[in-house]
Amino acid sequence: MSLQVSAVAAPTAQNHVTPEINRRSANFQPSIWGDHFLSYASEFLETDVKMRQQIEELKENVRTMLTATVEKPSQKLNLVDAIQRLGVSYHFDNEIQAIMQQLQKTHESDDPEYYDDLYTVALLFRLLRQNGYYVPCASQLSGPLAAQVTHALKQPIWKGLQRLEARHYFSVYQEDASHDKVLLKFAKLDFNLLQKMHQKELSGIARSVITLHLRVLASTVSKLVACA
């Protein structure tokens, strides 16, 4: 009995055709910022050291104003409001809390000297509420006050970013005839110093991203070479 064997050759690796894979391109757009943030990489110069020294001196002057005795409580109210609106209240947290506690006690005692005008009453109400103190709810405006009301209706203070609100309030505060020049100068210097620090941080982040991209690119090239 004879055994028949098929003459058809078994498939080999050479006959196997790998289908071509069309990979979809991500088509990422280049960043609109480019290398803009790298220009912020300059180190702090001597002028920055002098700025810090000047800030410390002005800060102590403002602290003295906060702890000083005033003729009218409304003066202390306006000072606290200006400090918070100018974005430098983080330097004086303890002093402001002490003032707020005293204001609440006086408010609860119905001291009439706080209620001499609508603006003072409204400011006292907002500052106490804004700093976490409970206060029950109970004409025509002109000048800087009208501008503040108009801005508040479009962008409430509690919804805005503190630094952006501070930048807007600089122009409003300096138009107020009763503004304090020392406080205004201190707030502007503090704003500029923080801006420089943020710019330096952005520069560091931008450099880190570029370095990371280079590392990923180098790793990808190494893998391609290894697979070649």
C-alpha cells in the first residue's frame, strides 16, 4: 500500500506580507507662546535686593498704621479695605483679624459712631462678612465710589482673582483724595516683585518642558535605532 504525500509547500515567513499600518498624525499645533517665557530667566539683580529692603520698610509703616489709634473707626475700616483690595493683606493677617474682632464687638453694641453714613455702614457689613463674621442683613453715587460700584456689578470682588482685582484697584485707589501714599507705593512694589517671581517661575517651567521634550525625543530615537 503506497502513501501519497501532498506536494504543496508549507507557507514560509518570506511569503507572509505584513499589512501596512497608516498611523494617524496628531497634527499638534505649535504653542502660541513659543520661547516667550524663557526671557524671564534673568536672576535677581541688585535692584531686586533694594526693592525687597524698601518693601520691608514700607510694610512696617503700614503695620504701624494698622495698630495705631484713630479718631474715627471709619478710618480703620477704609485702611483695611484698601489693604485687602490692593492685594497685600497676606502680610497683615493677624492685625486685620484683631481689627475685625473689635469691629464686630462694636457693631453688636450698636455704637452710633459707625452709622454716620451709608458708605461706612456698607463697608463695615462687607468687611465683616468677607472675613467670616456673621452680620444680619438689615442715592446717588459719584467719583471713585461710583466706579467701584459699576465694576462690582460687572465683576464682584469675591468672584475675581485677587492679583487682577488689585491691579484694577490701583487706579481707583489713587484717584481717591483720601488715599495713603505709603500704602499705595508699598502695594505697587509688592505687586511688581511678585510679578517678577511669577515670571521667573514661568521661565523655569518652560525650560523644564523643553528639557522633558528633548528627553522623550532622545528616548524615542533610541528605541527606533534598537528596533532597526
